[in-house]
Amino acid sequence: ISSNKTINILTPSKWSKEGFVKSGFDPDKVKVISHGVDIKNFYPLDDITKNKIKRKFEIKEDDFVILNIGSMTENKGIDYLIVAFFILKQKYDNLKLILKDQSNLFKIHASQYLKKMKESKYSNLINDRNIKDVIIISNNLTISELNNLYNVADCYASPYRAEGFNLTPLEAASSGKPIIVTKGGSTDDYFDPCLGLQIESKIINDKNKTMLEPNLDSLVDNILKIKMNKSKFDKKKIQEYLSKNYSWEKVTEQIFDIITK
């Protein structure tokens, strides 16, 4: 650990920095510089284009679509999201959930979480009728196809337990979508109320790792708040905030400044 005192590190969040410091690195040599989002690749599409994409996924005009993209590992909190979806599905039939997994890389398929739910205390919430409204995508997507996916969603939900940064909510926001992220983690660094809502959570210290436990009721409530008031989140204001603070141009300026010093 003593050798760690001489190493300089750039990391994208305060949460990540804390992990390095706990591992014995010198706090003064661990610098936090956020990742950025490419606002030229992730942007709102016009309504005609969005409706064409929705028809491809059999999404109706009045459907409310929740999206999550990720590796489906435990830290992503997909189990919370699926339970929240089926809780709300009992009352709101026009809900759909899109899960884009990376099973070809991480060997974890989104359907495994649905199977676990059938065997859990929430099994009464899931049935053949409402499970059809969970859309699972496993194939690789181009940047353009990924932007299409963000655009057909009405909100992006990430009830994560731990993340080094969590880039996908930032991409979704750049595409004009309100986001729902866990409070207390890495997304605190870039979150602003103009972007969406935060899930209440508590910190869990387990042996050598620190995780967050998102509050399920808070997640359900936040999805419902956005469903009932989507127009509250202004796309133009979101893009202005991201362009000013989290474009790759801004990020590379900070990296260049530190390296040259």
C-alpha cells in the first residue's frame, strides 16, 4: 500500500475516489474528473421518427415506457426496477419496461431476473398477461440505435447499488428523457433537479465493500411522478445543462489541464 502514495489517479466520481482512498491511495493524488456525454450522438428525435421506432417495438401512443441499459450485474439494481414495474403494472396497464442487457458479454440475461421474481415473495405480481410488456433486447446496438432506444422511453430508471460513474442515465438525459437514479452514489456528482428525480437510499457496509440500498417505495413513487407529469422536465433546459457542464469538450479541457500541470 505504501507504493500507492506515489501513484496519480484520474477517476470519474467522488464515490470512486473514496474507494481508492480506502485502498490506501493518497487522497491528494486522486483527482475526480467526470465522464462526459456526446450530445451530438445522443439527442431528442422528432415525433415522426420516434413513432416509427415505437411501432417497431409494438409500443402504443399512450404507453409509458421505462428503460434500463446495462450488464444486469447485482450492483445495477435491476431486481428493484422489475419489482417496481410490476407493482405499478397492477394499476397502470399502459406501462412497458425495456431492458437492454449485455448477455453476450456478461452472460447475464434479463430474463433471469424475471425468473427470480417468480420464485420470490413478489411472485403474485407477475403473470403471463403483464410479463409480455417487458421487452428484452440482447443484441448489440449501434450508437444510432442506442439513441433510438433512449428516445422511445418516457423515463430512464437506474436504481443502482454501486457505480463508478453510471454513464447511461447521462446519455438518456442528453436524449431528452427524465432520469431516476439512486441518491447517495456516483450520480450525485452530475445530478441536477432539471434531469429528473432521485431514489432515497441507505448505505450498507458489507465486509470490504460499501453498497447502497435503494428504497423501493421511493423508486415506485418517482416513476409515478414522472408518469403523471412528464412535461415538468424541459428537454431544452436539460441539454443546456449538459452542454455547459458535461460535454466531452468540457471534460477533455479538464483532463488536459491536469496533465499539463
